[in-house]
Amino acid sequence: MSHDYDLITLGAGSGGVAASRRAALHGAKVAVVEGSRVGGTCVIRGCVPKKLLMYAAQFGEGFAQARGYGWAAEAPAFEMARWASAKAAETARLEDVYRKMLAGGGVELIEGWAQLDGPHRVKVGGRVLTARHVLIATGSSPVRDSLPGIEACATSDDLLDLSTLPDTAAVIGGGYIAVEFASILARLGVKVAMYYRASLPLRGFDEMLRTAAAAHLQAAGIELHPGVVPQRVQHTADGFLLVLGEERVRGFPWVLNATGRRPNTAGLGLETAGVAVAPNGAVVADETMQTTAAGVYAIGDVTNSKNLTPVAIAEGRAVADSLFGGTPRNVDLSRVASAVFMLPPIASVGPSEAEALAAGHRVKVFETEFRPMKQAFIGGTERTHMKLLVDEASDRVLAVHMIGADAPEIVQSLAVALTAGATKADFDRTIAMHPTAAEEFVLMREPARVVGPVQP
Ligand code: NDP
């Protein structure tokens, strides 16, 4: 049976665009359907504008630090409206780049909201298109029903569109988005209070990072309320009331809901094609990214596996290579590096110490903590923490964890070494580059402790 297209991709975010372009490169006839802006969450309302706001926040401390380095200038004031207009121009430029990449790559962009209409059929507006394969790459959106009344609060999407900042803000949640934006807002002069239900922020990260993150957030002037989650949020004329318990309420002019994200599956007509959705709302996909329906694949946040842009891109390219490139392959997600862009940032690759122990490793734990040169010179107190986990039996470096200036840049490079199977002996015979913070990773000689079951 002939179809209009070899592949129709739903969603022109990073994953959908990468998959579509790779499929077209292999000679497939491809269309990508997008109802919002081309570029998706990462480019338009996520990673990219967030990092641009983090750079803005960094200047806040940069001006103060500059005085310690001999500069006489007074700190200028931050104007969110100026940042917002520069951000709007930059995301528009990037969207244009994405559109040109699609056109240049031979991918047809169809603007509108797509809906499956049985296997191999996609409805867009009044049109019905048919495809040999369909790829669901619709991403995720902020959860708006985690607490009663929270739907009226701002999400990260709204924050990145503000043209003025509130004086005071509450952040609900303790994950990536909560920590990043609390840290950024505080550096931009907002008085922030964070409410999260665990004892430490950043569940899933190594304990050393979580403890240090809490200390850094506090040092930035953020009020931490671990183990405290509002029972409900009340929208008032001048902001919000967080109802924290019997007769305990606290008002804030602005509240960030950072209680997680949910896969975008509503209204996609998945049931018409037999695509199963898990109880957490994620599209069910196997290791080849095939859903429960033949010919229908899903990648990225909509599958809720590792919700990171580079993972969606890798999965999308793997699907395209498998379907159209004659090279079937899966993506190995066992060693994905990730970063939390708080100030100072966190980066990690490999398991936390608790995860390594749970996996049965006997682990040599190497740790160091120091005040970086840049801080020491100006009497700053910010400390860098680093950790290496080494499997005692094989000497393989299992994980690298860091919180401190440039952690994401450093750990991304070390992730190559871990992917290549580097041992602690390889780290030891690497000559340090001085003076850097990264050199500490090749200068750790004695383990702080050896933990886990003794191997037979
Ligand atoms: P996370 O899953 O990281 O964090 C959600 C937070 O909300 C957790 O602290 C969670 O608590 C809390 N929470 C969830 N439900 C409730 C509830 N009902 N009441 C109170 N608290 C609740 O989600 P984010 O939205 O921060 O980020 C979504 C995903 O996007 C991340 O997992 C990450 O994959 C990706 N991302 C990556 C970034 C990066 O790479 N730098 C940046 C931003 C996002 P608890 O931990 O106790 O469950």
C-alpha cells in the first residue's frame, strides 16, 4: 500500500527535528507536524532561555567579585524587560535556524495540531495524511494539578516570559526546575522561599551533591523549607496564600509551580492506533522506541524515560537510522551525563553512591572539597565538591559527581572517558593541567572510604 509519507513526526522539538532530518538524509519522504513554535521546549521555553537567564544571574555575583579583583565600578541594576526582549530575539533567531534546517534537510513542515486517526493515518486540521511510520515526539508540559489551587501559579514557561521580576517568590518543588530557578531568581535580587517534601532537594542525585546544593541555596539567601509542602494554594487579589497547615498561611506575590512535568498525550488520538499509555501518562515504548502499535514510534519526554534533550535527539536519530538507514540500533542510556544549572552548577555522570551500592558494587569513594582559587582571592566562601566512584574489582571509574564552577563543562569531557571504560589507573597517569579545578579529578590518591560487599 502506498502512503503520502515514509515518516510523519508529531512535534518539531529537538528530538522530532533530529529524527526527521536524519530520516530525510537517508532518502525518506518526511513531514513534521507542529502546532506551536518550531524548536520545542528546549529551544523556546526551556534549556536555552533558562541558561541565558542563568548567565544574567551570574553577572550579579560577577560585578561584586570584580571589585575584589580591582575593578572600581558600582554594580548596575538588572532589568528583566531588557533581558526579555533580547531573549525573544534570540529564540526567534533559533526558531528560524530550525525552520531553515528542516527546509534545507528536505523535511516538510506542516503547521497545526496532529491527531492519529488509526494506524498510519494522521489528521491535521481538515487534512488526513498517511504514513508508513509515525513518530510521536510531542514532549511534556508542566504538571498543573499536583496540589489544590496550584493551577493558578506560574510555571517555568511563565517565568521565562516575565518582563518584571517579583520582589519575593515561593518555589514549590525540589527538582531540577525548582533548584535552577530558585538559584537564578535569588541572584537576580528576588527573595526566594523553597518548599519541598524531601529532606534535601534533587532526589536521585548523589547525597554529596544534594547536601552541597542545599548549602549553596541557603548561602544565596534562599529560605529552605524541607519536608514542607503547602496543603493548598489560594489565589488572592494581590498574589497567593500558601496554606501550610492549621492556621499556618503565608502570602507571596508570585509562586513558581515546579512540581514536575507530564508527557503530552492528550488529544493525540493514541487509542485509535492502539498506542498504549502507562498509568503515569507516558507512551509505552520498547528499547527500539516502538510503541504497542506496529509502525508507531515514540521518543523523548513523551516516553518519560530520561527527560533530557540530548536523549530525545539520540533516540530520534536511532529510530531514523533503524527504519531508513539499514543500521538498526538502540540507544544506551546507562551513562548519560546531566547538569543542574544552579549557581554554582552541578554535573554528574554515572550512578550515585547509593545506586552503585544497590547495584552490588564494592566502591572506592574518592572525594575532595576546596575553595577555588577565584573565590579564595576575594575572600569568597563558595566551595567546590568532587567525587569519583571506582569499582574496586575492575578499577573502572563508575561515576563522576561535581558541584562547583564549570562543573557541566568538566563532567561532559570526563563522560567520554567513562564511556570509553576508563579506570582509576588511567585517571592517575593523566598529568594535571594547572591551575584548574578539573585537575583535582586526576589528583585524588587515597579513597575516603571503601564501601559495599567484599567481592568473592
Ligand atoms: P523533577 O521531577 O525534577 O522535580 C519535581 C519536583 O516536584 C520534585 O521535587 C518532587 O518531589 C516535587 N513534586 C512532585 N509532585 C509533587 C506534589 N504533588 N507535591 C509536592 N511536590 C511534588 O521535575 P522538574 O519539573 O523540575 O523537571 C522535569 C524534568 O525536566 C526533569 O526530571 C529533567 O529530566 C528535565 N529537566 C532537565 C534540566 C537539565 O537538564 N538541566 C532542567 C530542567 C528540567 P519528590 O522529589 O519528593 O518526588
